[in-house]
Amino acid sequence: MGNFNTIKLSATTSTNEYLKQKRFNDDCQDGDLVWTTQQTEGRGRSTNVWVSSPQKSIAVSIYRLFDEDAPQFPFTISLAFSVAIIKALQKLGIPEIKIKWPNDILSCNQKIGGILIENKMKRGIVKDSIIGFGLNVNQESFSNLPNAASLYTMTQKMWDLDLVFNILIKEIEETLYSDFNQNHNTLLKEFNSYLWRKNIHSKFEGSKGLFKAIPLAVDSDGKLKIHNLDKAIEESIDLSQARMLYLDAKESS
């Protein structure tokens, strides 16, 4: 793993925050990678909290510094990272892996992981990126989290955390240090091939309440193209407009 400077922590509040502090101290280098099996204050997108169990999950964050290799479309970073995670989990034999727009990793319709990417922009170009990922590995139960799952609950097998980490990082390294701009269209096609509930009637929540739509594809900017069944039109939405809802127990069965 020649591109990464790996830092393993016994515990930390948040791997993304750890790298942000290093960057604030002007102490970050391209390829800095921090990981832990105990993250006490993990974050998801916006104000969401990532809940994980000590020594039963993996949290990883990577610092990428861009120069002339900056991606034309910032969302390409998410494309590359998501596809890498999918490929790693497939190698581990995890069933029915999908990406719930925009950043949840699912197995059999349940969330096993989440991605949080924080880009620093300059004149519309990505200057650097802190790319975080949390994965539930050996948790056996999830109180009051009906949509959550782990590698264990999906396979009924306890996993070696170092083994899972090494397989994840091998796939991530190959994609994060590839030519983003040259590979953008391929990555976008792969991402959409794993899109959860693609071409299936689904539920969304917008500013005006619930509505039904069919997810069609994600575009280069990360927006989701849908066929809005209530309006009988096709449109593109971002997270400020609506979010996809998980299935309820009846739909999941």
C-alpha cells in the first residue's frame, strides 16, 4: 500500500475530524490514512450521527491532496470510493450490495456502511479531500436502528477486522490513485449499476412531504434523476430537495 501513510488509533472521536485537525496544523500529507475500531463521535452527512460499537466496526479516513490531477467533477471522488467499497465487499462474499443514493452502502436492503466526503474547494476546483467510511463488521444487534446491519448479521460469521481492513484498502488505493477524469464515465456507469432500487417504485421525503418516484440514474454532479410519479415528470434532485426512504418491515420481507 505504497500510496498510504497508515495511522492506526486505538480510539478516536472521529477519523475525519482527526485528519481535519492535522490539516489545520499544516501536518497533512497526501495519502495520510487513519483508521480505528473504536470511533466515539462518528458523523454522517449533515448533522447525522454514525453509531458504531467498540472493536466491532471499522472507521477509515483518507486525505487526498490534488493539483493538476484534480477531478473535473468533484462527485467522481464519491464514485471511485463507492465502487471500491462495493468491489471489496463482493470479494468478502457479502450478499446483494447496493448504493443507496447518495452515500449509504447496503446489503439486502439494510445499511452496513456509510461514506462521508468533505472537499475543500478553490475557484470551483477540488484542492483536497477528506474521505471517510464507516463499516459495521461484527455487531450482532442494533437497538432502535431497524435499517442497520453488519457483515456478521448478513453472513452469520465473525470477521477478522484486520483482514477486512486490508481488503478494503487494497481496492480503495487502486481507485483513489487512478486517473479520475479519464475513468469518470466508467465509474459513473459502475456506480449506477449498483444504485439501490433503480427503476423501482420508491418512497421519498421532500420539503412538502412524502412522494413516490422511480430512481433512474445519478449524474456527474451527484444529482439523482427520477421519474416523479406524483407529478408525472422526470427531474433531477439533490439532497436539499429530497431524500430516499428505507423500506419498512413489510416491504423488506
